[in-house]
Amino acid sequence: MKNWLTILALGLLLYGCKEAASKTEKPVAEDSLNYYPNTPAKLDKAAFRHYYRLVSGYFDSMLLRRGFSGGMLVAKNGEIVYEDYQGFADSRKRIAITDSTSFHIASTTKTFTGVAILHLVQEGKLSLEDSIQHFFPGLPYPGITVKMLLNHRSGLPNYLYFITPKNWKSDAYVTNEDVLRYLYTEKPVRTASPDRKFSYCNTNFVMLALIIEKITGVSYPDYIRQTIFGPLKMDHSFVFRASDSTAVYPSFNPNGTVWANDIFEGTYGDKNIYSTPRDLLKWDQALYTEQLVSKALLDSAFSPYSNERPSIHNYGLGFRMLNFPNGKRVIYHFGRWHGFNAAFARLTDEQVTIVILGNKFNRNIYSSATNSYDLFGHYRDTDTADEDDGSPESAGKR
């Protein structure tokens, strides 16, 4: 079992050596979050210095010195206590990563799709118990509800596996409409009966994006911009479309070569949001309010729905969670797309936010995030590294 206390002690020791060489602390820029109606009072100087030293020492040793290229921040009560950006948005052109560099957040996109659906529920435009055949008449997968798409209990097959470069004969990217067409015409086999078990599946959230478009008459990218990004002033966030191909930076292999795109760049809802650490902090803070949806609906999003076997791991409505035996809980979603890695975690008891976004594939992003929880509270009674931690290696392509 990993001894996190040893890891923490090592991190603090390394930071002590670093501080001896430099007596100046990196200033943290203001980011007021003025839209948030109940922003807590700022930390006093002693508390700020405490969290800064704790977090910087840990991440310096566990991530930043291990080939990290990207941006990250940690916030307490909505206030940034640590923030760092390093590496290149495009190493070929030597374009440095800054706080306004947007990264593909991969499956962390699912948190936005989930809340967008709940927003439509709140407006009375759909019910979580609606059959998906209400939106897609004649779809040969009866018994599936909107809720089962959100909590990955639909049993639908994953389009990443039933559409392949071998059977895709077009030069264009696969779209959400293409996934739907394959379900109608090719009828790939279910992975399970509806609501029988949890089975993580990107098709679910592609279908949810299509439902949003059917109900609103607005494209998913525009709806997310109008409903979430705009009101929250997430100015560096957007949903990628094929027309954006020349406007975004690529991701990279660990050896620094560009990670090539594939046929799936055009699907969204399950992925394809680009964002920044600061924008995701705004997202996190909004989830403490009823600005987007009611507390009751948010509580339903953060509730576990798959309890067939005992585990600290579970899934809500677009959000992963860790429910520890001692009552502690983490609401999170990790993601990976090509060389992009994303970790977004909310320690709601302590109101701590951890955001790490990378553009050069690095597994340390996931482990450093999960092992940092104990910096703020007693979360792990036992080593859970062999369980599903939400990383791509645990659950297939994210």
C-alpha cells in the first residue's frame, strides 16, 4: 500500500530545499469570480501561505518535475492558492502555455452535458424518465431512459468500438448524427440490458447532445455557450467543431511528437470541450449555487446510481464520485483524449478545487490529483490504486 504520508513528507522536504534557494513566492493573480453571489472571504495571509507551501511542495515533486506540460491550479473557498503553467502549447513553434491556453478536457465534458440536461429538466422540457425512443422513434434499443444515459446504465454499445477506420469510408470526421445512423442501421449489440449494470459508454453522451439539439433547436456547441460559458464568463471555453481544426493546438506524445487526429474528432457531448484551469474553477464555483439548476437537481447529479457491488467508486448524472467509508466524498471527472489529460476534482467538505490540464500525455496527472486529496482531509483509509480511478487505463477511451 502506498504510504501517502511518505510522499507528502518528501514533497515538503523538496519544497524546503527549493524555498531556501528562493525566498520569493510566486504571486497569484486575481480572478474575482464576480458573477458568483456568495464568494467567501479571502483567506488570511497565514492560511494562504499554509496552503501555498503545502500544495506547491507536493505538486512540484509529484508532477511538475515529471515531464508535465500544461496548466494547473488549486483553490480553497474559490480563491486560487496555487497555480502553475509550463511547457508549450505548440512545441514546434515554441508557443508557451499561459493561463489563457485552452486544453481539450476530454470526458470532463460530460459534467457540462449532464448539467445542461438537468437545466432542461428544470425548465420542464424533458424528464429524466423519458424514453429515448421519444426523441428517436423506432430506435432498436427499447427500455432506455434519459437518466440511464446520464448514469451509464443504458447498455448501449460504445461507438468508439462499433465505428472503426476500417468500416468508416469517408474522409470527414464521424459526427453525432453518424453515430445515431449506425445505431439505426447496423444495430450493434448491447453490452447489457437497460439499468442492469454500470457500463461506461461514450455513446450515452453523444445521444444526450442530440437530445439537447432536438429539444432546443440549437446546436450543442451554441447551447453550451449560451447557457453555461456565457453566463459564467468562461471566456476561454468552447466546444470544438471541425471548422475549428486550425484554431486549436495539437496534443503530444510523451516523446514530444504530435499526436495525430483520428476519425472521431467530430463527436461532442462525450468530449470536445476546450477550457482552462481558471474557467473550470468558475464552473466549480457555479456548482455550489443554484445559478444553473436547483440544489435538488444538483444533489441528484452527485448521487450514486450503481451499487451492484461494494466500491468507493460510483457515478452520478455526468459526474464520478468517490464515497469513502469514513463519510468523505470527492466529486470529480477525469478524462483523456489523445495526448490531452484532464483532472477536475471537487473536495466539497473543504471547498477545495483541483484542476490539472495537460497536452503531453502524462499518467502522473491522474495519480498526483488523487493522491493530493489527503493534503486537505483524511480521505484514504486503504490503497485504492488497483481500482477504477477514472483514468483512461481503468475504463477504456475517455
